[in-house]
Amino acid sequence: MDRLKNLRMVDPILTDIAIGFSNSEFIAEKFCPIVPVDKEESEIPVFDKTAFLIYRTERAPRGATNFMKPSELSKIPLITGEHDLAYPIDYREGKEAMYPLKMLGTKTVVNGIQLRREKMTADLLQDLATYPAGHKVTLSADNKWTNKTKSDPIEQIKAAKSQIRKAIGKYPNRLGLGVTAFEALQDHPAIIERIKYSKEAIVTVEDLKRILGFDEIVIGLGIYADKPNGQFFDLWEDNAIMAYVPTKSAGELRIPEEPSFGYTPRRKGNPYVDSFFTEGGKVENIRNTDNFGVAVVWPSAGYIIKDTCA
């Protein structure tokens, strides 16, 4: 490992760009926030409902202290893996370019790995197998939100929120919508009815937060292409995902022991950007390296409404 460390030309300036860069269209971290871990494989505790039991706490003078029984802890694994992506720059391109190729290369490879992480998270969170029984529903034709006369998305979401509260003692605080699901809500009569006397009938995310009762609603705008000149596809399909994820203030670090629907464990020291030369020193490769995983650690804190649109 010492030899690899000596060979690696870590660029602190480009690394700062990598750490600070984020794609505003990605929403993975809203449901699986990043937590730093020391090793590629670690464990986090899963707590039972001991904290919600009602105890006899009265104590008579000189009476014995009341004791609670500690929680019976089980553990689940958090596993990370390395991801890297390099951007080649020929020395001739570097001399001719009218813009900083190293900065362009850094943002390109950082976005590439972030896109991969967004896809991993979207696949996991939109898989019905991720959720326990009672925390998932696939809408029938009459109940799809594009059926404006028969469906009732407000009641469907209300029922989902209640199911999560019954399971974990808290309402979900975040709602994620695919673009088509969001557009279906914007056009739904049940939603428009709630705002038509107070403003123009243009439903915003802020309107939905008030109507549906969420601290945060995010729209999955990320897309990917199947080949260089191929078609674009939505990462987040016509689904609605609700979850409880503890809110943190700016700059406050998360710890994996805090209960949350999901986490993205990232090995400490990542991401970083280094460079290496190939082709006899004529091509400099700007490489971004990250080490992370994506995990749903508290499935009962989530709920998916699948196939909201016809």
C-alpha cells in the first residue's frame, strides 16, 4: 500500500472540486445520506422498540430504583466498494484547448461516478423487494394518478404515511417523485382543488409539501443514455417513495448508528482525484476514485407507490 501511495499523484485542488461538486438533479442522498466509515465492511445496530415501552417510573422514599431492560440489538452489514473513472488528456489537446481541460476532466469523472451512484440508489429504492409487506403498492388502472376521475393520490399517500408511523413511531419526512409522477400530481383535480381559491392553478413543490404534509419533496430529474447517440431514460420512474431520514443541520456529520431508512456508507478519505501518465508520458489521465455502498437499513421506514401513471 505504501508503494501505491507514493506512486499516486493526488491533486489537492482537483480533489476539492470533486468533494464540492454535486449534480442538483440527483436525489439519492436525500434517502440514503452519506455516512463516513473506517473500513469497507462494518456493522450498524438495529434497535427494537424498547425505547417506546411504558415503564413504572414512580419511586417511593428510600425505595429501589426502577430499571429498564436494555434493547436487544441485532446488526446489519454496511459494505462499500471502490469506484473509479479516468479522463484522458493528450498533451497536444492541453496546449490547444481554450478552456481548462483538467477542471473539465475532473467534473466529468466526478459526475460519472455520481451518476452511477444515483442509478444504484434508484434501482434499489424502486425495487419492490426492498420493502416489507404492507409498505408497497402497485396501482391498478383505476387508482393511477393519471386517472383523474377515480384515483385519490392524497388518500393513498396519507395511508402510506400512517403505515410508516405504525411501524416506526414517526411519520415519513421525505417524499421522492419521478418526473411523470410529479406531473400527474400537478394536474390532478384533488390537488388543484386545494389551491384554486388561493392562487393560480399551478401546483408547485411547496404546495405539495403543505397539502401532503412533508418536510421535503424532491423530484428525480436525473437521466441516463443507453449509448453515446442513444435515447435518454429517467433514472426515477413513475413512482412515489416516502421515507423517514433524520434531518441534519449544515455541517453536522451523520453517524451510521442513527436510525434512518437508508445510508450511503463512504470510506473515509474519499473521494479524491489523482493523475497518471500513459502513452509514454503523452497522455495525462485525470482519475476520480470513490469508495461507497448503498444500503436500506430500516425498510419499515419507507413506502413505495409504484406505477402511478398509465
